Amino acid sequence: MILYHTPLSGHGHRVCLLLNMLEIAYERRAADAALRADPAFAELNPWRQIPVLVDGDVVIYDSNAILVYLARRYAPGSHWLPDDPLAAAQVQQWLGHAAGEIRYGVASARIIRQFDHPEIYESAVLIAGRFLPQMERHLAAHTWLANGELSIADLACYAYVACAPEGGVSLQAFPAIQRWLRQVEALPGFEGLPPLPLPE
């Protein structure tokens, strides 16, 4: 099994976490901008984005899709992605938040402040300011994000929320979110993203 990603990518990080926690052996291949520009990489992902998982003859891109694949293929019927319709729907809701409000809120703020990415910082901060209080209220009443137990939803949402301060978005006002982050960090197989300097 091969995972193409970059060390600072929260999208790749969520896949690494699940692979670690499922104790699946895999090879990491750094996919920098030069590699992603290579026509051979477009054969793996025509969008030229990371992460990309190669599992034998199976090639999957989009980090949340990879999480679903790994959970169904290597941990069927588990807490990672429950079979119960309501529980599965709750997981999917948070996967949607990971791809929506988290990506365009705290994640966007981080790539703008750290990498001068051409997005609008004020918009990212506004989205984060709307989303984080909702996440805080949810976690104040729930141990995990979906169905009362650990799932791929927690891994999908973790990295960019944990790195929010690297984008200039403070988490000091959100004790339930901080508690949840510590829970994820205490899981066997956890590894953190390399830290970036906090913006002034």
C-alpha cells in the first residue's frame, strides 16, 4: 500500500492516522508540487491533488473517500464507520464539515498565513468564527463527534482544528474542543503534524 501526501497536509494526516490506528503497513511517498505536475501523477488523480492511496490495483483520491475505503475494507462493522444508518449519517455529517466549514475556515486561514495561498483571509476567519462555537456546543455534550464513539469523523476533523492557531485562529475560548483534541492525541498510533510558527 502506498500513500502519496506531504508532511504538512492535514488531508494526508487524517489518512496516516487511520492507517496507523488500523496497524496497516504502508509506504509514504512525498508528493510535492513538481511530482503532482508530472503527467504520471495525473493517471493516479486527474485533479493532481493529495492524498492518493494505492492499494494493489485500487487507486483512491480524496482524503474522506480514502477513510471510508479503509474503514470498510479493513475494519468492516467497526466503530470507525458504523453500519447503523443513523450512526453512519452522523459520521457523514462531520465528514461534510471537514470538507466544508473546516476546510474553508481554519484550514484556509492556515494556508493563507503560512503559505500565502491566494484565498481570502477575512472569509476564512468568518467561517471559522461561525463554525467553532457550534463544534464547541456539540462537544460540550458529546465525547466524540458522531454516534458517541470514536470514528473516522474525528480523524477527518482533527488536524486543521488542532492547527487553527497556526492560521491566527485561537482555540482558547473552546475548552470542549481542546478536550477532544487531547483525546485524539492520546489514541494509540497518533502522530502529530510538524508544527509551524504561530503568526504574529
